[in-house]
Amino acid sequence: MPDKHLSTQFDSELNRISSRVMELGGLVERQISQAIYALTQFNLEAVQQVAALEERVNAMEVEIDYELTSIIGRRQPTARDLRMLMAFSKVTANLERMGDEAHKMARMVKSIIESGAARNLPSSELRVAAEMASALLRKALDALARLDTKAALGILKEDDLIDDEFDGFVRKLITYMMEDPRTISASLDLLFLAKAIERIGDHSKNVAELIIYLVEGKDIRHLSMDVIESTVR
């Protein structure tokens, strides 16, 4: 009977951690959404909201890490449960880094606005990639909530589309700077902003890999897509 009681408590703690990780993901989604709005509208108020959310994201990462460390120390979990806790820890780290990238996006938007070149840059072309990255995070959080490895596999494939958008934008931006050297400084801000969007996609991909690791017990990082697909099947 005591064992059952302890098991119930442990399950409750795992559910709480899972809920906290999803809550963190929701905060980061809001951050990215505000960063996209700041980019498309060149809105300084949205830039400030991204910065405010950054503080909350950082604080929540620390809180979740503390809870995870406490559970591991007190419960000494078995291999499968430890794998779950470690996966949650890594998901938390990836979410926090996505928040960092959203904050970076906001800082670059602020710099572009202050340069006075906001309306003369091809920033609208970044909107597609930014919305793709935001959608990828949403799919990753949904797949995590359901422990859906097939959805996770789809995310791994979709990340390549964001990379393609980034490569195409860089080529256009280089042409733009060559045609008008006066825009080089602001264009570099836009380039760093584009890179931040790409990195958000990369971190969503990392979360997808962690979902497969959690469910299948196999680390699929750096493996070919054929091998990953055979693992998920």
C-alpha cells in the first residue's frame, strides 16, 4: 500500500512538471507571436512586450529545473522515468532558447526602427518564415502533449522548409544590399533576425527529436531520415 501511495505521488509530480513545461511553451508562443507582430508592423510596444515575457520565461525555466532536480534527488527514478525527466529538462532548455531568439528578433526590429530604414527593407518577406516557425512550435507542443511520434516525424521534415526560406531570403538580402549600400547596416539587422527565425525552427526540431527519444527510447539525433522513419514505425 505505501508503494502505491508513493507511485501516485510521483505520477502527480510528473503531471505537474508536464503541465509546467506546456505552460512555458505557451509563454514562448506568445513571445514569438509578439515578435512577429513587431516585425510586420514595426511596433515598439510589441518589442517591449517580448522583453517583458522574456523575464517570465527565464524565471519559469529556473523553477522547472529546480523541480526536476528535486524529483530526481528524492525519487531516484527508474530508467524510463529518468528518461522522461531528462527529456522534460531538455525540452525546457529548448523552449527557453526559443524565447531568447524571439527576444533577439525584437531587439533587431527595435534597431531597424531606430535606423529609420524600416519601410525601405524587404522585411515582409520574412513573415512567411516567421509564421512557419511559430506553427512548427505549436505542432511540437501538441505532439509533446500527445506523445505523438508520427507528428514529431512530420516536424523534422517540415523544418527543412524553414531552412529553404532562410537561404532564399539571404540571397535576396545580399542582392538588396549590393543595389543600395546605404541599407547595409539595417539589412544586417534583418539578416540576424532571419537567423533567429531559423533557430526557432531548429529548436522545435530538437523538441520533436526528444519526443521520439521519450517514446521509443532511442536517440535519433544526427541519424538519416530513413533510419528515423524506421524507428518511428
